Amino acid sequence: MEPTAASCPDWLATHLHQAGGAVPFSRFMDLALNEPEHGYYGSGRARIGAQGDFVTSPSLGSDFAALLTPQILAWLTSISRSDPDQRLSIVEIGPGEGHLARDLVASLRGADPELLARIELVLVEANPGMRRRQQALLQEADDLRLRWCSLDALRRAPVHGVVIAHELLDALPVERLSWREGSLQQQWVELAPNGRLRTTHRPLPDGLQQRSGVCAAKAAFSCRPPMPKRGGPRSGTVHCPTGSLRRRLPWMPVCCW
């Protein structure tokens, strides 16, 4: 099955033109998700929850935070024994709309208010749109030290505590590779002459070729896929999403094998 072409909004076409007309899939995914004004997360348009585009455990209620609380308390208590005066931190990377942070604060407040008084909540959010949503949700947590910062800032000024990254990896831009014409190739997204998006494939750059080989060796698998059944597909395919997300972002394909 060949990839389905999708319409391209003007802002994305501008980025593609600036890049020479085509970008690797990872760059396209980064723009689609994180572009500050138009990206799904970057603009704050993401809707998480039962009435939104998708759900996460924290968006369905406070049970997830309640389950995490005993373990987080145990870790922080252990850390505090070595330095009772040390400020403790809970760092959440990719906090979504802030549901988990809000529920954790409430759960910790009920379980150990004295320890909560020593805790600073640090949220790492790269997208300004999502940061505004988190700030609105957490504005009533006025009894807690709360700040937003970047990973670079944490590298420069490390903290003592616990790091949480719930459902973070699936939102990071990835490369998409396909086995085509006897070799592993990198998928690119380009602007077609008719102004629509389409996918193309190019040989792997040396760095990506080397990294894919190292990963394959460590995982003990072959980059070459098994031969398909007669009449079956011989390469990856691209499909567009359906439902409310497809209607709101008709230009953003969701890729699968």
C-alpha cells in the first residue's frame, strides 16, 4: 500500500520550503507536535482526558497518583535521612495537562504534610501551550514550592529527589525506517508540487546507519524483515488518523507498519 497524501497547512509548508522542500520524518513529527504556534502540544491544543483526543492514567482520576505516593514517600524519606536539611524535589518531565502533579500534591498532603513542606515540585515542559494549561490547573497549589524549568537548567543545577516521566517516550520524535528494494531506508516527508504532503524514502545517512546497526546487534535481531506472504506488503505503510484528531489535524499522518 502506498502512503496517502495529505493536505499541508501554510505554516508547515513554510518550514518545509525553508528546509529545501523535505525533512526526515523525525523533524516532521517534531514540527507537528511541538511547533510553538501550531503544533499539537506546542500550541496547547492537545486535549487529554475522557472527552479529549486520548486518555492517560492520571487523566482518568487520582488513583494513579495514590498508587505512586507510597513509593515516592519511601524514596524521599530515604534520601532525606542522609541530609535532613536538604530540599527535596519531585521532577516531572512531560507533565501533560498537570493532572498527575495536582493529584500527587493532594495525595502527599494527606499522607505526610511535614514532608510535603520540604518538597519542591519541578515541571519540565518544553511547550508553552501545555505549560499554560499546567499553570492554570495548579494555580491553587499555593502551599507548595512549584516551578517550571528546562532539562538544561537541571543539568546546570541538579536537585535531590525523584524523577517521573509518565508516557513521555511515545511523544518524542522518532525516525521511521522501512525495508525497501533490498535495503533499510529512512522515511522523509516532502511537499509535492500540488501543495500536498507525501512521503519519500532515502538511503540511511552514515550516522543513522551505524546507530541502527548497533541497536540491532544489542537487541539480537536482524534489520532485514522476514519475507512477506505471497501478495502481502513488502514495505511500511502510512495511514492517516481517524476520529476527532483526524478532523482537527488532517495533515498529520500516523505511521504504522
